[in-house]
Amino acid sequence: ARRSSDQSVTLFDEEDALQIRRSVEIEVGIVNGLKQNEFRLVYQPKVDREGKIAGLEALLRWESPSLGNVAPAEFIPIAERAGLIRLISNYVMNQVCCQVRDWLNRYADCPVIALNLSATDIARNDLLQLIDSCCNRYDIAPSYIEFEITETGLIANEALTIHHLDELKARGFNIAIDDFGTGYSSLSKLSHFPAQSVKIDRSFVAQIGYNKKSEMIIKAIISLANILSCHTVAEGVENEAQESFLKEIGCDYFQGYYYYRPLEVSALELLLTEMPAK
Ligand code: C2E
Ligand code: CA
Ligand code: CA
Ligand code: CA
């Protein structure tokens, strides 16, 4: 028993049981949902200093008939623990390449699309095969694809991770370090990862105007990125005050509800039609 009184023991165990049950429902739901087309991607634009769309980030959405909308913050960690993330990543990689192909066929050009990889993805032995075969299937140049990898993901399996990232970079893919500033990695470690950009974590951006320490951390991240010759992208920008602080200290790209929320393909295509036709 984890608690002294009988009553709280019961409560605690019921809660545990509910949580385990939910995890199992989600695990089973993921496997079925991938087969039943319950997953889709939405795309959040990233803008440059002039406000022009400079790229998109693919974000997964799951509408389950039995569980309702389940947030990636809930199902991604469960998928990682259950060994299901590779199925999800196969799906995401395939969808992104398919989308790039479709847009290249119909519009003058296609923005670079970033997709999120988990720590376990970067260390999987068949990662390069998966990526190569998706790009070949849809005849996509690697320069249209970017991989976002969290700092923690980079550290999990260092030797193989660096090897994979070097290979991806050599092929012409773009690499970004996600949630930068939250992973406690050392400068010397970071300098070994062949990233072109770093994404400043939303938790720091949210503190702009309220917390001098967070502001100083953001400045330090931008200096560090300059040393590593990386572009900087601020995540979770929600207002003008955050934008003007970030612009003043030299941030290159911006992403957040202040500009665009993650958009359905149909909404995004209205923006893409503003690009000159092929
Ligand atoms: P992330 O990669 O850090 O993605 C940014 C999250 O912040 C997204 O949440 C996005 O919708 C949200 N966001 C963007 N702008 C703002 C803003 O201005 N304010 C606030 N409050 N939030 C903003 P989302 O889509 O719920 O995804 C959460 C996390 O789930 C992602 O964090 C990522 O770690 C993971 N994830 C999402 N899709 C995938 C995927 O396809 N594969 C993997 N492995 N992970 C994914
Ligand atoms: Ca991301
Ligand atoms: Ca992020
Ligand atoms: Ca995040």
C-alpha cells in the first residue's frame, strides 16, 4: 500500500487502473486508427522577419471515434513507450512526402516542411532507408524536408544519432534542434550535431516581458546559435511584445498563434495560391 489510510489507497489504485486502461485504449487505438485513417497532419507556418511564410511544421492530429480528439502531447509519449512510434513516424514521413509532391505538381513551389522525430526514431536502424524510400516514392528532393529533433532526443543515443544526422545532412535534408534550452546539453555536445537551425522553446518566449532571466536565456541561445552558425526560430510567439523583443535581439524566424495556428491543408492552400502559379 502506498498510503496509510484505507480510503486513499483505494482512490490511488483506482486512478492508476484508470490511467493504465486509458494507455491501453490509446495503444490499441493508434494501431487501429492508422489503418482506419483517423490521423491527419495540420501544418503550422513559420515566418521570416518580413512576415513571409518561410516553412511549415507538420503536426499530427488524431480524431478517434471512441476516444475523441487525443492530443499529441498525450499519445506520442504513450506510443514511444509502447514501441509504436515507428508506425506513426512511417505514416508522418509518407504523408509529408505525398503532400510535397502534390503541392509541387499544383503550385509554383512548395515550402520546406518540417516533421518531428522522436528520440527512438533517430536511433532506429532503418531510419535512412525509410527516409530514402519515401523521398524516392514521391520523387522529392531532400531540401524540401526538415527534421526537428529535441535536445533530449539528440543525447539519447549519441553515436548512432550523429551518424544518422551526418548522413541526412549530406543528402541535403535540413535539421533543426527543437525545444532548445530545455535539454541541458553542453556547448561541446551541441557543436557536434549538424543542425541548421535551433528552435527556442515556447516556455522562454512566454516569459518575455515578465522574467528577465528568461529574456537573458533567449539572448544567450541566439548568441550560441550564431557561434554554431545556426538560424534561430522562436516558438509559441503569441503577441507583438514578444515579437518586437525577439526581432530586436536578432531572431531569424517566428512561429506561433500571433502569425498562424496549425492549419488544415485546405486553409493552407488558400495561402499557397497567393504564390505565383507554375
Ligand atoms: P512541438 O514540436 O514543440 O510543437 C509545438 C506545439 O506548440 C504544437 O502543439 C503547436 O500546436 C503548439 N503551438 C504552436 N504555436 C503556439 C502558440 O503560439 N501558443 C501555444 N500555446 N502553443 C503553440 P501540438 O500540435 O499539440 O504538439 C505537441 C507536441 O507533440 C509537439 O511539440 C511534438 O513534440 C509532438 N508532436 C506533434 N506531432 C508530432 C509528430 O508527427 N511526431 C512526433 N514524434 N511528435 C509530434
Ligand atoms: Ca517541433
Ligand atoms: Ca518545439
Ligand atoms: Ca515543445
